[in-house]
Amino acid sequence: MTRAPARLAALALATVLLAPACSLFHRRHAPATPAPVDLNRASLRTLEKLPGITPSMARRIVDGRPYEEPRELVTRGILTERELDRILDRVVVDTRAR
């Protein structure tokens, strides 16, 4: 008789520890994609959060405003083609922001 409470306690402890790891209890959500960053409006801090963008690159981006398209970052010598490729899917240019 004394083994039943111990087994029940062990089962309860196992349930508490293992249930959060079970995929049946997790909702599947698509990974959140960050909102695109407008090169003509974004703050320095926002630009610095883009992959591979250093504070000095962010400053050059801000100083080079306004832009008509993201590729101008390369044609104006602000970023290299490789640097632009890292952020191209995360940036936009709103020409109305000028």
C-alpha cells in the first residue's frame, strides 16, 4: 500500500517535467518575420540591428538619404554588394518618406 503513493508522486513529477517538452502541447507558429526596414526613415539603432550592419555603416546609410531603391547603397559606395545581399530581403525604400 505504501508503494502506491510513491508511484503516484513519481508519475506526477514525470508528467510535470516532461509535458512541456512534448510537442503535443506546443502550438506551431510560423517564425515571425521582422517588418521591413525603410532605408529613408529608419533610425540608426534600427539599421544597426540588420545583419552585418555596423554603427559606421548605419551612419553612412543615414547620411546618404534619400534613396530611390536599395541598390543605391552599392552604386553610391555605401555598402558592398555582399553587404547589401545580407539585408536586401529586410529593407525597403518608401519614396514618399523624402
